[in-house]
Amino acid sequence: MTSKQRFIAALTRQKTDRLPVTTHHVMPSFLGKYMNGISNDEFFDAFGLDPIHWVQAFAPEKTRGEYFDPGHVPGYLEARRVVSDDWKIISEPVPDERYATLRYSFITPKKTLTTVLQSNEHTSWVSERLIKEKSDIDIIGDYAVKPKCDVAEVNRQAAAYGERGLVRGFINSFDVYGQPGCWQDASVLYGIEELIMATFEDPEWVHTFLKILQDRKEVFIRSLTGARYDVLELGGGDASSTVISPEIFDSFVAPYDAPLIELAHSVGQRIVYHTCGGMMAFLERLADMKPDALETFTPEGMGGDTVLLEAKKRIGDRVCMIGGFDQFHYFTGCAPELTRKAVRRCFEEAGEGGGYVLCPSDHFFDAEVDLLRAFADEARRCVYL
């Protein structure tokens, strides 16, 4: 099988020639520190992993006055930013002794909203939330652009990538910094603690907020017809069982993300639902949303709660499972033989009958090269009879 064929077979819960093995995002800081700055594709080739090509391409809706932001240079995994005369985004540096810090201003006819992002050599995070007053969500609802997918660009890149590997994207996140799921996007914009409290104190406001974000994502998903993605990501770790209760999931997560999955299926797209954190209490709830795949099946040793064998028994006949590997303990500070045993254990617990992709539980920033080689090599030895 080619890597693409192997991925597609796993996503459709079929047996493959061998265990598909890959990783989530290949972080630029890792490539720079450990791999002499090679490219993503060179990384996959170096270790014999099944490659993933991430594509995110937006198209402005000119009839709504949208256009590409002339001052925006896309960063890591970013599409070209879409703006309008009523939704302009500017950034300015903020002095900080420790981290690179930028303040973003969202300028609208009624009000300017601001958020602050900080970064180190590995990643970025929000240090000032965009939503500071509950009425701020009305500004988003009234003025935020609703980018569509640039299908031609996705297809151009898919054609160039061919059978090399999986073409993957994600449902559009909020501008500058967000994540694909409705609840996760809201958590980024308002703060997870504040959002959880609001579900008790003002649930109708939370529903209104989530619907505004869902509407933007629906526009994007409807535009995906004909786009040659193999799978798109939805979800986020703030919807995990280590963060929220089953009651919050049932009331504020599934009612907004499940319709997006159904809509994606209606335009010919597959969805992987990303839940970094606890999953065991939510397994059937997650599968009930009918994604094609679930990830990340984070083990207890990394702060999750996954028992991989139990997860396979409970929902493995309903969805493809991606992840389950403990990169914290088996990519650094151990003998290669222990890494190999961890790979084999994942295969024995989740690989039966196919429908499993071996992958670290989310991305990693540090890894020993010899352990990565052991990880990839042992996975390639896991064959289906």
C-alpha cells in the first residue's frame, strides 16, 4: 500500500498491510533543534513514517466585501487572513522581558476588540482574552468575516502530494488564534474557567456565543464541496473529560460540533475529532457524534486517562482510532527496546481488525533521534496477517 492508501483504509476501519504510523504536527522548534532545520517531508522520509501534508487555504467572499489582509504573512499552519472594511486586524509589539508579545486589535465600526498573544521558541498562547464583556460576542456576530475554503488551492496541493501521504486540514478557527471545535474556540476567546462558570450563571449567553462561532464554521464547511482533503480536524482539549463534565459536554459541546460533522459528511469530507486530555468518560458520547476518527487517546502517564484496550473494545468498531502513544516517556530518556515494546503494546491493544493509526498523543517538542527511529521501525514491523 502507499501511505495514502494505508491512511484511507484505516480511516474507513479496514485492515492495512501494516500498522500506519505517523505523528501529529511536526513542530518547527523540534526540526530546528534536532534535525538541522529539515522540512516536514524530509522528516517523514528520514524516519520512514507515513506522511501528513497540512493544508489550510481560505478564499474571501467578495460579495460581502471580504478580501485578503494585505499586511498578513501566514505563520505556522495559517491560511492567508481574510478581512473586510468592517473587520480589520492590526498587530503591535508589546514590550516583555521574557516572551515575544503581540497585541492584536480587531477594528469594527462599533468597537475595537483586543487580545494579546505571547510566544517562546516552541509555541504561542493567549495572555489576554478577546472577549472581555458579554456584549463583545455581538461584535463578532455582526462584523466578523466568514472565510470559505479555497478549493482550487487545496486540490492543487493534493494533486502535487499524490499518493505520498494524507492531506489533512482543520475546520476554520477564529482569526489570529483559535481552534476548530465550537467549545474550544469559545474557550480560547473567553477563557475555559470563565466559560465553565458561564454555563451555570448564564447558559443562554453561552449558547448564543457558540451559535455565532458555529455559523462561521458552517459557511466554511459548506464551501468544502470538491476539496480533496482526506480528513479535517474538529474538536479540542477543552472539551475533554479532564476539563469539563459529561453534562457540559452534552449541553454545550455535542449540540454544536455534531451538526458540523454531519454537514461535513454531506459535502463529502471526513472528520477526525481531536480530544487531547481525558476521553474514557466520553468515549460513547464522542462516537455518537459520528466522526470518522477520534484522537488523541492520551495515556495516564501524560495526563490523560486512556486505557487503549478498553477504548478499542468500546468504540473501535465505530471509529478509526488515532494516537495512544506516550511520547513523553518513550521519545526521551529510555532505551530503544522500551520504545519498541510501547509500540507493540499499542498495536496489540488497538490494532486488531484495523482502524488504528499509531501516533504520539499530540505533538512533541523534544525527542531523541534513535528513539524516533525505533518507534517508526517497530511500527513498520507490525503487520496484518
